[in-house]
Amino acid sequence: MAALQLSDLPEPTLRHILLAATDHANLVRHVSVCARVCSSWRHAVSGSASYGRGWPAGAGGQEEALRGPRRGRVLQRISVGLRNAHLSSELRGVLDLNHWPTGPTPLGDEGGRVLGAALQAMAAPLALTYIGLGFNRLTPVGLAPVLAGLRRPFAGDGLEELIMSGNAGLGDAGVAALAAVLPATLEKLDLESAGCGNAGMVAIATRLPVLAQLEDLDLRKNPLVSSESAWQALGAALPQLPALAKLSVSSCEGMGDTGIAALAVGLPRAAALTQLSLYSCNIGDAGARALMSVLPSCEALGELSLQDNAYRSETRAALVELGTSTPTLTIHPNLR
């Protein structure tokens, strides 16, 4: 008999294992209790990709021995995060599972499967307003179950902030899958260092007009976005975002002159855009001139960051002059 996957279990069983009515703050402890009561649950848990053999296996020895503690730390993180989002008066609606270099163990794809199963099994209402999954080494495999959870009304209908930064393994496939389920209530989207390329950017841009409440879009550090058509798609979406006040595409070195020229077309009609970050985007003289040609028409824009780009000193002087002659606009040109 093939080992069951956690996602193969019926929803009532998932709910019982992951979030029983009984107050269990620790998923590891809860699962072990369930396993002692019912041998079939023990078989399902030990054979699942999330709790058992699906975790990265070493050649044995010390690395193999560390799998259990790592699994426990990840499950504990998910358990505490879900509990806080559900019960804490201060953190209610906030599912903060961001991972930082000095912080707890990243979820990985196996943790993504556990979280996705929990999100799909949890009883409504749990009005999540914030989901943070930054720097968790997620790929499309681990993201897919989470996205299934995002399709549920109790999560998507009220979600305001989604942080997916630092998951470079998502790539175009992961970014496109995420774009397809972004809820219309979103106010902030962070896809810094998501491994996004041209196809991913087009997918995001195609979805953006649905996000009428989006105020802050962070697409930094995605250097694989290099085609003119990808930046053109983002530029075309900007006029359809009436609330967008902050856009960062810094450290997207694939942009270059053709990319900024394509993006700039949409800037004058980005009615609420007050901050635009374009540092380290490989913008040369031609791209800077294309940008300067539209800046006088960007009435809402108050701050433009252009540090560490490739244009010459004459172009820098022209940017400084433009900023000086436009009292409402602060331009940060190259430092050199």
C-alpha cells in the first residue's frame, strides 16, 4: 500500500489533525497524540511528504538525525503562527511566517504543504489581513498548496498584505501561479527576489488591474526581467491602479534603456504614484532622457530614486536641473 500524502486525507481529518477543537498550541504534539490513538493516522503522518520521508534526506548519520528536530521546528512555527492569527488580540488576522537569516528554520516546500493543508482545512471565519512568507525557500511545489488556501473566501476576501520576498526559487511558474489568485483587496504586494523573469512580470501586470486598492508594489531584485514587452506590460497596467502610491523596481538590472522607456509610457497616468525607485537598473543616457521626457507630466510623483545607474555626468546634471525646477519632485540621481 502506497504511503498516503497529507493532502490526500479528507478535510474533516485534516481539520482534526491540524486544528482540532481541542486547544493544541503545538502541531507536533497534536499529531503524535493522534498517531498514538489511531494507527492509520500514524501511517498517514509518517508517510507524508510534510511530516516524514519527504523531507530532504542525507546519506545518513548526523544529517539524517537532524531531520526530526528540523521538522519539529517548522511545525512549531506554523502552529504558533496559525494560533496567533486565530486567537491573539494583537496579532489576529496576521499570519507572520517570514524567515530571516538569524531566525527560525525556513519552511521549505514541505512546510508549504503543511501550511497549505491547514489553510484549506481551517474553519471559517479566519479573516487574514496579512500573510508573510518571505525568505522561506519556497518553490512552485511548496507554494501550490498555499495558493489553494488563498482561494478560500475567508482568506482572500480580506487579505491586505502579502509578503513573498526572498523566495528566489519561485521563478516565472511560481509568480504566475501566485498572480492568478491575488485577491482584489490587496493593498501591498512584495515580490522582491522572487526569481521573476519576463513571463512572470507579464503575469503580474495582467493581474494588476484587478487590484484597485493596491498602494505598494515591490518588485525589486528581479534582474531576469529583461524584455521590452515585459516592462511595457507593467507600464500599461499603472494607469489602472488608482491607489498605487509606491512602486519599487530597483536592482532589476535587466531593465536597461529599452525597459525604462517602455515603463515610462504609463507613468504620467499613474494618478496616485508618489514614490518611484529605479536605482541599479542599468539605465543609460537614452533611458534617462526617455524618463525625463515624461516626468513633467507625472503630477503626483514626489520622489524618484535613480542612484547607481549607467548614465553620464551630463545626464546627471540635467536630472538635477529638472528636480530643481520642479519644486514638488525630489530626484536622487547618481552619487558619482
